[in-house]
Amino acid sequence: MKPLNIFITGGASGIGLGIAESLAAEGHHIIVADINLDAAQSAADQINDQGGSAQAIEVNVCDAARVGELASELKDTPVDVLVNNAGIQHVSKIEDFPPEKWQQLINIMLVGPALLTQAFLPGMRERDFGRIVNVGSIHSVIASPYKSAYVAAKHGLLGFAKTIALETGDCNVTINTLCPAYVKTPLVEKQIAAQAKENNMSEEDVVNKIMLEPMPKKSFISVEELADTAKFLISPNARNITGQTMILDGGWTAR
């Protein structure tokens, strides 16, 4: 497989960085996109120090004007693969959920992927190659209390992917959504602390009695599992896999 230019939002940490490092090790060029340029540059430097190829770019995925500039800004490294990974979380009862925070989650995790797809899809069509990988969640297919905005955004990604799959049936472009159960990232660590406070429980009980309780395998999903699934989805052998929901859940949804 020839080296690809891979644009990863939220690529400076967590799942984004893990996928970036794994794909860089395969010889691909990584464009680490993050709202924090210093963090993005640090991640790109880390990848380059490991023998990979990476560059950093500052992007607020909610800023339509900024996103609209990206394709021309990256004309020397046209984007072959878009990984829509940027995300945040806020845990609250709906009665207490700040409206501006609800809107922010939707903007980052649903509107952002749409804007980025809009920006890069014309180039993918022109070159007759493109892969879009959304990082969804187990919460793309099930719900948990106190996460109404996150669940709504992640459910929305599936409908978005199905629609774009239909719109790109005439070219070599695919779009799919990775839906892992809990991955031990800084974002999830914050969720554990927030749920412990909300439910007046210990963090250990949150992990065992809330997060992993519905999961037969009783383990967090590793970033390596996600990265390897992404590798497959961007490969030639996955050219007819599109509009799909790739669930990595240790048997959670088999119940």
C-alpha cells in the first residue's frame, strides 16, 4: 500500500495520537490537527523522533471559515484519509446541562466532521481515492445516563456516515465509524471522576459497576485495537466497506 496523507483531528493526545503513531509506523504521513498548536507540534515532533513523518496544524473544527481553508493550505500534502476524532465530554443530568455546553459537544463531534468532510471530499473525488474514518463510541449505538449531548452527537455520526456512503457510491471513497467501548484515555479518566462525584461512588466502583458491568469481556478497549481497525478500513481490501458501524465492545451489544 502506498504511503497516504492522513489528517487526524484531536491528534495531539489520547485515541488520536495513538492512531497517528500507529499509522505513521506503517509509513504514512500524519497531519496532526488540534485546537492547541503547541500540543499538535509536540505530537508531530514525537512521531518524527520515532522515525515517522508528521506535521502539525491548528484547527478549531467548529470554525467553518478555518476548515474551509484547509484543502488549499494543504495542497502540497493533499488529504487521502480523514480521521474525525476530536471530541470532548460533559456529564450532567439534562436538567442541569448548560445549553452552551450541549451545543459545543454537538458542534465538535457532529458538525465538525461534516465541515471537514465537506472540505476534503472534493479533492478525494478528483483523485478518485479517499477514506473517512469517524471515531464514534459504544454510545453511537447505546445510551448512558447523564451524557445526552455526547450520545446524541455520536448517534448522529452513524446517520451522517450512511448518508455520505450513499453520496460517494460513484467513486473510490469510503466512510465508516469506529465504535469502541471505553478506552482508557484522559477523557475517560475525567468521566470516571465525574461519575464518581455524580453517583457518590468510588472511582473503582464506577469502572466495575457502571462502565464495564455490561461488557462480558470486562476490559477497556486498547488504542492499538482501534488503530489496527483503522488500518484495515483505509486498505484496498476495505474498498467496499462503507457506511458501516465497526463496534469494538467486548460483547456489550450482544445482550
